[in-house]
Amino acid sequence: MSIRRTNLGLGLALVLAVAVAVAAPSAARAAGAGDGFVVTLFGDWPVADALEVVRLTDEAGGRHVTFIVWLEQDSPSASSVRWEGHPDGTPFDSTPIARKLATAIAEARRRGLSAGIDPIVHERAWSPRHLFWPADRAAWFRSYGARLRELAAFAQRHGCDELIAGSELSLLFQDSTGWRQVIREVRGAFRGHVTISATWPDYAAVRFWDALDSIGVSAYFPLASSARTRSVEGFTRVWKLHRTHLKLLSWIWRRPITFVEVGYPATEVAAVRPSDYDWGNRRRDDEMQARTFEAFRRVWGGDGTLRRFAIWGGQPVAVDAAGTGGKGFLPLGKAAEPVVRALFGDRRRA
């Protein structure tokens, strides 16, 4: 019995070692994609705010910006999707956000940055989209696919290099047939990089990575079980464990990794709950944010398996301060800024 367990352990170790060795070359072919920020603006945002995030990204050494486009549906079980704030069937090109987005993308490209678009669906009460399950799933995919065709055509016209086909729709991501159809429709209008953003617990359960160009993840991996843990070395060790799983998946599917979102709030729970938004019950802790970003830099700064990452929280400094009291995800203007600048530098040299 012990011999069998030993052989199994050696076999698993060999598989992981091969994964680490083999996954990186496939990612290297996608190198040079450039890292940056997700522009996290909500509602009918001022175009000046988006232009400010583009400027901040450029000056911090980032080379990419991802813009969010919001869609909505009436409930978690609704079977149709529309552009936020507009009736069903409204074309994306006729919305005010499309015009603002075109201006912001043009500014990014003028500065030499690449641009991507990430469509995020919510329902009126903002319940978790991970649990959306339409009453008529086929109708939902037809409706969502039609919206994505419009967005893909827009992204192609305006020179985007990346389009996220779906964000954190964990239950719906189990319908591979529906998503393969959406991806075909996107590729019919868009020639750039296409992926999705799966949450960190369930990215391994997705079964259509072969239809995409990379394994896209919302990379809010926990690095500690207690807010009392503050060791960069400890955070780094945990990140390396997560990296092992990601490299194995990359090897299995022969796809590089994209962190569609990654980030840490400037609070005491950054390592425990990296996606936490409970500003009213959190204490500002810029040093914790810096330490978590430093662990990320040590693990991913020179690793070619990671094609691209985009840091959540791309807002003007004043917007971050007003909305969160400075506890938000924006690392610029805080103790984490030099770490992020060094991270961008490491990635350019890798």
C-alpha cells in the first residue's frame, strides 16, 4: 500500500514537473501582449475619467487597458440580456457608452497601449452572476450572443486586441455548447484574442478552453487564512501553489494563462479576501496591499505562462478616494505603486 502511494506521488510530481516545463513555451508564443489595468467605472461615466485612467496606466508603465461594458437582465432566471439602461434590442453603437468608449480606446492607442473589452452582466438587484441560470437557456444564449456580435464588431472597428466573451458566469460556464456558439459568433466579427473570465475556484471545471485563445481567470486567489498573516514570503509560497495548478491546466489545454482581473484592496483583508468590497467594515492598510502585490510580482513577474494580467481598480485617484476612502483596489498613489511599477518593468524585460 505504501509503495503504491509512493509511486502515485512520484507520478503526480512528474506530471506537474512536465506541466511546468511544457506550459511556458506555449505561453511564450503569446508574449508581448502587455499588462495594465481594468478601467472600473460604473454607470454613465464621464469620458474624462476614462482618459485619466489611460494616462495613469501609461505613466505607471502599463501597456494595456481593459474597458468594462455593462449588460443587464431582469433576474437571475431571465432569458434575455440588454445593454445597461436601454430597452431590449437597442444596438450597442447607438448607446452613449459606445461613443465614450470609442474616444477612450482612441486615446489608449494614441499612447501606444492596447485595449480590450470585458462585458459584464448583472441583474437589477445585483445578485451574484455566478449563480445565473435562465429559465430558457437557449433563448439566453441567443440574446447574449446577439449582444456579443455587436460588441465584437465594435471592438474590431476600433482596433482592440482582446475581447472577453463572458465574465464570472460560473453556472452558465458549465454549458459548453452554448458558449462554443457564442465564441463562434464573436470570432465571426473579431480577429483578436478571445477568452473568458472564470472565477478562481471553478476555472478548472470549464470544458471549452480549446475554443478560446487562453485560459482566462479572475485571479482573486486567497493568500492567507487570517488577516494577522502579513508575511510576503508566506504569500509568495501560497501563490506558487496556485501557480502549479494553473500551469498544469495550461499544459493540459495547451493554452497560456490570462488574468482578466487581479487585484488587492488597500485593507487588512487583502490577502484573505482579495475581492472584498466591504469598505464600511474594513480598516485602510496600504502596506498590506503593497505586500500582496509584492508576492504577485515575485511569482509572476518573470513567468511566461502568464500572457497578460489586468489590475482591477483602474480609476482616477480622486474617484477611488471618494468612493472607498482610499481603501479601494487602485494601487497608484499608495504604498503599492512602486511595487506595481517594478512589476510592469519585470514583465517587459521577461
